[in-house]
Amino acid sequence: MLCILLLVDFGSEVNSTDSINFALPLTFLTEESEELQSLAEALLPGFLSLLESEKIPASDDVINNHSKLFIPFCNWLVKQKQKKPLIIGINGSQGSGKSTLTKILKHILEQGFNKNVVSLSIDDLYKTKVERQQLAEEIHPLFITRGVPGTHDVNLGLSVLNHLLEDNTSELAIPCFDKAIDDRLPESQWPKFKGKCDIVLFEGWCVGSIAEHEDSLATPVNTFEQFEDDNAIWRRFVNQQLKTKYTELFALIDLQILLKIPDFNKVFEWRKLQESKLQDNITDTKNSVMNEKEINRFIMHFERITKHTLSEMPDRCDIVFEINDNHQINNVTARCDQ
């Protein structure tokens, strides 16, 4: 992991003329501050367009983060000298904004710094519906539902990342999963990347998460586990996947980011917003999204790992973006590995 130390407080009274004092050893805004400000102004129209497409209000706080956090952070990223692509893991609970953050960083890195960036979501590595059906029949019926470790094609993820790390300039198809139909799209419909990759943005709700101690699995964390996994077969298998196959995938990450939400209950609120956006994008009447009851049950699949990650990852990851109740980044901390 890359070693950094940073503490930033974005208060509600921050305005465009305020300066941010970053702790040593990294100072993002130094002699290049004027250059970065000019870059921020040049990229602002594209940033605002991105916010509009994501249906995010362009508040003063959001625009301040663009010029005072995202631009300087990307400037620092491109200065990290590596012989291979830099793989950045972005972990965040459902609805935390990790996909939007990924789009923001990709836009800045590509348009502002001329970098070749590949964004990969762990959601796009979900096994096909047929493969999950087989897993449900062989291990536990709950594995028909995509989401938890065990329902991803880890080998596919390793293949994609290793292809990029090998400095391979041949065309690469990036996996794509369609949540509206709950299945992976045919490879012919996957987006293509060709060339030398500089940075990989690998995002997902459990990216970089680690297994729990076996003893903690005995007690259910919610009614879903209590009644639908009463013998703990499902959650023990999930934990075992994190302990084994997923560690190889996450070991490729150079820099780990966590979007830390204030409380797990926020997942329910923000997931409903996500589902609403998905509904707006659906044009095929055969496709559907989840209702509130289905959302609540679905989220319970993720509660154990999300809570565990929120409790332990801040002490070991490189950067923590703290999200407030209003869905805004209001504090950032980063630390060296101890």
C-alpha cells in the first residue's frame, strides 16, 4: 500500500477563497496551486455535466471539493511513479457514491492529465444467472441473489487486472453486468479498452474487505440471517470466499480508498435513490426494479460485511472519505500503514 498522511476538514462554511492545510508529508496544494486552479476551471463544465447526469445538485460544497480535493488528489496520483498501472481500490457501501467518485476521478485523470484510465466495478464481475443458480443448488439457495463474495467471477477479475498489469496493448473487453435483467451481458456488448493503461479504478461495496473471525458468524446480524440462514451455511461460505479467493484479487490493489458512511441505516435510504435512478433508465417494460420491501431484504445480504468493513477498514486503508448525512464528503483522512 502507498504510504501517506493527510487530514482535511471540509466545513459547511468553506468557500472558493478558503485554503486547505494538508498535513505532512504530502502537500497537495503547493507551487502548482495556480496551475491546478486553472485546470479546475477548465474541467468545471465537464464536472457539472457529470453531476447533472448523476442527478446530483451542484452545491457549493460539491464544487469546492472538485477544485480543492479531487483535482489536487488526481495531481498527486499522476506523480506516483510506478512501472505498472496504479490500481486504486474504492470501497463504499451501497449508495455511498463510489460509482460517482469513480466517474469524477476518471474524468479528471483523462481530461486534465491525459491518462489512460480503466474503471472496473466488482458488480460487473457477478456470475451469470445460470452460474448462480448452480451455486444455489450446490451450496445454499441464497446464492441465487447476486452481491456477496461467492457470487463474483474472481478469475474473470484477475484476468482483466493481470492483462492490464502486463502492459498489454491489445484490445481488452471490460466485463459488464446488467442489473436490470440480473445477468451479465454477452461479451460482444462489453466496452472495449485498447492501449497502455495508466490507472485502474476498481470500485465496489466489498472491494478490499476482509473476512471476519469465524466465532462472530454464529450470531445472526439481522432477521434475514436468523430465518433464511439459520444454520449459518451461507454466511460461512461467504466468509471463506473472502478469506481465500478474494484475497488474491484484492492483493493487486496499490491504494485503498474507503467511503465511510455515518450509519448503516443510510444504506437503506440511499439504495432507494439508486433504484429510482435505475427505474428512470429502464426503457424495456419487461425489466423491473425492486420495491421497498425487496430493497430492505436485498440490503440485509450485505449488512454483515458492510458493518465489519466500516469498523475495521478505516484503520488500515490509505484514504477515508467521510460522508455526512447529506451525502457530501465533509472530512478526509489518510494515514501510513503502521
